[in-house]
Amino acid sequence: MASFAGVYALGAPARTDGAPRVAVAIVLVAAVCALHLVWLVPRIPGSRWAAVAAQAACAYGAVALGTSVGVLGFVAGSLMLAAAWPAAVAVLASAAVLDAPRDGSTADATLSALLVGLVVYGLVRLADRVDDTAAARLPLTMAAVSRERLRIATELDRGLGEGLATISAGGRRALDRPERIGDVLDVARRSLNDVRAAAADFRSMSLAPEVAAARALLEAAGVEAEVRSGHREPLGPAGALLATVLREAVTDVVRGDSAERCVIETSESRGVVRLRVVNDGVRTAAEGEEGLADAAERVREAGGTFATGLGGDGRFTVEAAIRAAKRPVTTSDRNAYRLSVTLLAAVLAGFALKGLLQAPSGLWLGLAGFLVGGLLVALPHRFAVPLVAAVITGVGAAAAGPFRGDVPPQEAGPDVAATVNSMISALVTGLVLYGLVRLTRLVRDLRVAGEELARAATVQERLRAARDLHDLLGHSLAAILLKCELARRLAEADPARARAELTEVLAMAERAQGDLRAATGGTSALVLDAEVASARSVLAAAGVEVEVDTGHAGLTAEASAVLSVVLREAVTNVLRHSAARHCAIVTARDGAGVRLTVRNDGLDPRARRTPPGAGIGNLTTRLASHNGTLSARADGNGDFRLDAHLPA
């Protein structure tokens, strides 16, 4: 803005007679520029319409004193910003009318006014759009999360919500009619399968958890793992298929027991996501493995490609590619980028036309501004600034040369104002182009960053829901299933005990409905003391001897909820993955926080490695978000031990 004003101020002596008139013209031009600050600095008090009126008065006053009508572009730009487009057109038309009697190039002067108007409008509007786009990232992210929670709630309430309601109603009926326990069992079993399927589906939107689990499995087997990620998330259904391929391929690597290094690589091109798993073990018939063959068939049925092969370097490759679904997150306003590109094109065309109009009377040195703008855009500033200085110096040298218009060389003297004017014209052209390009890029980059942020938040929300489904609702339904089975067996031998177990099922179903609310974005009110009591009851119902030693008094509600989830998952693992006869649950305070330990004697040292489940990974992520740690391993004495620690 200051450079534009400088161009017209330096041109005043050549157009205005008398030092007082020149001084007044320069002051008026400076005022026109200063009044434009009302659009650039929101904190400036006063009415914008009053500023536009004062700006118009100063601009027309400067023109009356002989200043170029191009200064009216400031007024036209202000009217464009105020959405008074007819008034802006009228100002530009008046520029042509006022310049016609001056015997100058009316078309060039009018074009100058139009360019100034477009530039001041474009720079202000684009700067505002950059601010708006940056400020919109958080609301866009929160809106994406809210939409995802609503979608999750709709999906889960339709199946699991109805299932839990049926379990509660059926359990109440079975209190008086034990023969109905079987119906409750069937619903609980279906609901548990639905929970596991839904958790797997939510996890499948992102390959990140599966990649992390694969890396952990490889490292546990002594295989060096390298991950190269080059895809965007969420992936949708494609993620589920690629996760299956990855799981089976890595399991095959571990089962082969000959690999020393494995590379997991993802890439994306034109909407197709590609997964490659490369290892240096000798596997010549990997697709013949049952799990990998099934994954290959599913990928091909979905329209993807699948291939395995042994390379010349002796490394075995499993490769799958499938088209990702349309990303569920988009920005609501794409007009900012279109506006920026349109303005940039219009200004470039205007400057080019201005150069063509001046071609008959000599080279317009302002054209060097194209080079200035290109240098500023293309090069780092430490290189661009010296080169720009050299270009501007060259413009000055050309403007001060012996040939100026129709003046004979022998009569031509130095015209300092004209020389400086040419130099500033080139500089302002370059700065305008640089500013418009930079703002255009900022609008684009911020829009892309906003979409990526919203997509990442959507993935994280799905992963959170998957963790809650697996850790909370999965445990609750597994416990309900166990209690119902026990009640059915006791129905004839011990009706009173069966009724007590069913009463507990009703309480568990009520807690499970709370877990469902938590999974869909609500709050979870888990209490560690209640979870310890529930764990004791569930384990005892499964015939496991339980030893409990609690020393966690005074926990915060947040810490209590986190450790409750850990305990639920630990108990679920004892019931599903071990043949335990004894289990110890211990909580204790230490100087750095609180520790939960769950130890059982059901470890089978002869069992072969299996693909990692979601539970331990979920708990590790959950604890890490609270600066906690988790370890789950055999203790060397035939027991399996899970330790969770939360800092104070």
C-alpha cells in the first residue's frame, strides 16, 4: 500500500505546478493510503463508510491538483470491500472521464485505477480469508467429531442398544421363569459378537493401530521392523481389508521363524492405497497359507489387487492395493481459494495489458516487477533479496539512461523523481504478485491442513469408540454371558443362587448401557472399587480362585475410571485366553502414583504366538494419554502378569 502511494507521490512534481500544490497533493495521497488502514486494522475506531467518504474526498482532491487518476483505485477498492460494486464501477468510470481532457493515455490510466482497486481489495480480502480459514480449523474439527459421534451412536444404538434392552427385559422375565435364560444367553452372545465386529470396523478406518501391533509382534519375535507410512486416513472399508492382509502377512513372517528384518510400507496414489510387507525370510508359498489366501480373496472381491513373490534379492513380498472410500471430511467453503486464484489471474492480466499499452511509447520498466515477484516466490529470502535489489538497481539505471521519450540525448538530464518512480513501480508490481501468490498458497495450505486435522480427529474418535467398545462393553457382555450360563446351570440345582446371578446380570446390563453411552461420546463413571468387586464375582463364577489386596484409597475419579478399564480388560483376558485357576488383583500406592497388578497362573508356555489383539494396544494408548505405562508379560515363573502405573 505504501509503495502504491509512493508511486503517486513521486509523480506529483511532474504533474503539478508549484511547490505548495505539490505538497498538498502528496499529503492527500498519503491520506488516501492512511485511510485504507481502516480495512486492515480492525481495532481502528470509527465508521468505515466515513473513512471511505474521506478517502474519496482526498483522492478526488489529489486528482484535481494533477495527480494520476490511478489513485482513485484506492477508493474503488474500498467500495469493493464494502460490497458497493456499482459505486466502485462508477469511480472507475469517473477515472476515465477525468483523464480524457489531459491528453494522456486514458486507457492506461483507467487500467491503473482498476489494478490498484483489485490489488487493495484482493490483499485485504485474502488476508481476511486466511484468518477465517485458520480460525475455522477448530470448529471444523469439532463439527467432524460431532458428526462422527452421531454416526457412531446411530450405528450402535440400532443394534447394541436394542440388544442390551432385550437382555434387561429378558433377565427380568427369567427371574420367575428360569427356562427363559436361554433366550437371554442367545441375545448376549449376539451382542458380544456385534461389539467385537463394531470395534474391529471402527479400528479399520486407520491402519495405524494395526501397524503398531504388527511392529510389536515382530519385535517380540526378534525381527527388526521398519515402517514407512505414505497414506492418508481415514481409509474406510479399505482399511479393514489392508489391516487383515497386514495381520496375516506379519503372522506368517513370525511363524516362519527365519526372518531378521521386515519392512511395512504404505503409499497412496490417485485414491488407491497400497500396502507392501517385505521380509528377508524364505517363504515361497505364502499365499497358500490359509489366512493369507483368505485375505487375498477378500481383497480381489473388493476390486483390489494382491500379489506375493520372491524377489531377486531373496526377500519375500506381500503386496495389496485397493481403492479407498471417499473421505468423510471436507471443508464447507472452497470459495476462498477460487477467489485468490481469480484475483491473481486478473492482476497478472492487468499488468501484462498495461505493459502492452505502453509498448508504443517505450518499454514500461514496471514489467521488471514480474521478475521481482518470481524471485520472491521461487527463492528463499536470503537469495531472493540480493537478486531483487540487483533488478531494482538495473531498473533505476535504465530509467536514468540517456534516452527518455522524445528528448534528444544531448539535452536529456537526470530526472531523479522519474527514476525513483520507475524503481518503485517495479518493486510494487513484484510485491503485489508475491503477496497475492503467498496469500493464495496460505489459503490452500490452511484449507488442506483443516481437512487433515478434521480427518485425524475423525479417526481418533473412531479409535476411541473402538477402545471403549472393546474395553468397556466387550467386558460387560462377556461377564453377562458368563453369568447367564452359570444361572442356566444352577436353575434346577440351586434356584436361589440362579436368581441371585440373574439379579447381577440385570445390574451388569444397566452398567453396559452406561458403557454404550460412553462409547458414543458420553461420560463413563467407572469406580475402581466397584470394578474390583465385579471382577471378583465374575472370576469366581468361572471357577477361578481370586485374591484381592487393595490399597488405592483417595484416587481421583479420572484415575479410578482409567484403572477400572485396565482391570476389565485384564479379567477378560484371564477368562478368554488362559486356563487360570488362581488370580491375584493388587492395587497399591507408591511415591510416584498408583499401580494395578493382575497376575494369573493360566499361562501355557507351549502355546505358539498368535496375532496381537486390540486389548493390550488399547490399554497402552489409554494409559499413555494419562502419562501412564503398561506392561503385560510372562514373569518367568509360569504366571502371566499385567502391571499398570498411573503417576500421581
